[in-house]
Amino acid sequence: MNKRMIVGTLSGLALLAVAMPSHAQDSTPAQPTAIALKLSEWTMGMDMAPMKVKGAVMFNVENAGKFPHALAIEGKIGGQDFEISTPVLKPGEKTTLMVKLPAGTYNIYCPVGKHEAQGMKADLVIE
Ligand SMILES: [Cu+2]
């Protein structure tokens, strides 16, 4: 496990922050990995190869299509189902979604209509 060193100059507040519960995995980079995703019904934008990343991920999501889309992530953490989603984006709208997940494979997809069945999906592999 990669325990962060706490240097002597940290304030008590900072120490409290460090002590907060975390689902972090070992060797998590400090900076999230940024992934730009353009959602579009024309390309069914997420029907692509699995995305493999380490540590936290920052999705920069843009609806580049003509219909509403959103980005959802689902999977299991510790045997429990979880799901998180951006709001439904109108055409041209952008948002960000940052996740910090245990290592594993998750589904990312568009929860609008039947878009997932139409190919707006991919695997997200957290290493
Ligand atoms: Cu969609």
C-alpha cells in the first residue's frame, strides 16, 4: 500500500482531511485522468474499445448530437450495485463527472432511451 507521507508542516485541518475515509486504491495518482467524451447519436459515441485508466477519472462530457444524452457509470463496489450519472444534457451542453473507483471493470453508457442498446456504451477498466 502506498501510504502518503504527512509532513510536519501540515496544519491540523489538513491532517483531518488526510484522515477522512477513502475508497482509494494503492498507487492512485494525485491527478485524475481526463477523458473527453463527445456524446452523439450519429457515432453512438461510446461504442468503442474499453478505456483503461488508473486512479481517479475526470470525464469531460459534451453532447455533440441532436438529441439528449447523458453519461452513466454502473458497476459493483464491494458487492454492492452502484450507479452514477450526469444530468441529461441537451445538444451542445457540457458537464464533468469525476469518479474515483476501486480497481475493476465498470459499464459506462448513455441512460437515455434505448441508446445503450444502440451502442452508446463501453467498458471502463480501472487498473
Ligand atoms: Cu444517448
